[in-house]
Amino acid sequence: MSSEVKEQPVSLSPREVTAGRGMLVVVSSPSGGGKGTLIRRALKAVPKLGYSISFTTRPARASEVDGHDYFFVSVEKFKAMIEANGFLEWAIVHGNYYGTSHAQIENERLAGRDIILEIDVQGAASVRRLARDAVSVFIMPPSFEILRDRLVGRGSERPDDLALRLRNSRSEVEHYREFQYVVLNDDAEKAAKLLASIIYAERARRERQEEVALRVLASFKQEV
Ligand code: 5GP
């Protein structure tokens, strides 16, 4: 994992970014932690929940579809997007560029949808700084051995990339302390339910129910 992290200056203050709109749900885990599966299940289970499709310079895997899993772009195009303030955050992870589209997030949130960002621990730190009410969830693999077996079994990485990801996982797991929630991924179904529950519970937070509560209160103030 590179230490290089970049946040784009946003035109809104952190308060304005978060006020009264869809919430950001940041989900991180080491490579092979199984967050992709959990997120797919949560997206099916939870209504009005969107997914941020990141941009990356990593080559697509055989199973991946451009515009669905990622937008796969060249380093030149990625750098041009950085220049054009196209990213909410971006980072170099396992030697490739990854970034969250500013426009995509804004569109989803303006439409009142909550949105999941499946990003690394550096990106999670950037988003937390930009959007103080972002919800952050760390998906913890049950053990290093299980993570390694999953990554090897997936067979999607070249040996050197696999070794790099395993090496980086040792420092990535240390970052769990920076997250509000930790979901142990020892059972995919159970873990996906827990992730969905976190999203439901966060939606019910008093701060996020202010508008609803005030509307109800107004009805109590009417003369009958
Ligand atoms: P993979 O190559 O396995 O799809 O992803 C490698 C790492 O990059 C994962 O930890 C994934 O969460 C992270 N990642 C994916 N998209 C983004 C992004 O937009 N920003 C950041 N900072 N990390 C990302």
C-alpha cells in the first residue's frame, strides 16, 4: 500500500456536504476480505442504496465489466481527472490508482440515496475528513490464513501482485481502529445481514430523522 493519499478540494464545506442528503457508507477491508460479496448482498437487501463505481488504472479481471465493477482507465486519463477535480478522493493502492467519482456521489446523494463506497483504508480516512457523518465499516477477515486461502483460491492475481496484497493486508487490518463498526466476515450471510442492519440503524439516528420528527411534531400543534 502506498502512503500517497489525495483529497480533492471540494467546493462545499464538510457540513454542507453532509447536510440533509443521502449518507455515505464507507466499507473497507484487506484484499480478499470478502467485502464485494457482502456489499452485493446488502445492495439487494436494502432499498434506496446506491454503489459508487470507482475509477481505476488496474487492468480488468476476466470476470469484470467496465462501467459495472469499475471504470477502467489509463494512467493519463486518471491524472487528467485528478487535474479536473473529478475525484472526491483518490489513492494509490497495491501500485494502481483508484478514485471515487465526485459527480457520481453528488448525483446519488442529491437523489436522496445512501451510497456505499468500497474503498481502501486511505480513501476511508479522506472521506471521514470530508464528510464527518460518513458511516465507516471495516470488514475483518477471520484470520490471515483464511484471507490468504481466499485470495489464492480466487486466482485473479499474478503471483507478485498476490504477494503484495498479502503483505499489505498486514498493515491494512491495523486500521480497523479508525472505523465505527467492525464486521467479522466468518459467515457471508451473517456478515451481510449485519452490514444491512448497520445501514438501517444509521438511517434511524435521531440526527437523520430530524425532518421526519419535525413534520410529525407539527401535526401535534394543530388545533382540532
Ligand atoms: P481491487 O483491485 O481488489 O478491486 O481493489 C484493491 C483495493 O482498492 C481495495 O481495497 C478496494 O477497496 C480499493 N479501492 C477500490 N476503489 C477505490 C477508490 O475509489 N478509492 C480508494 N481509495 N480505494 C479504492
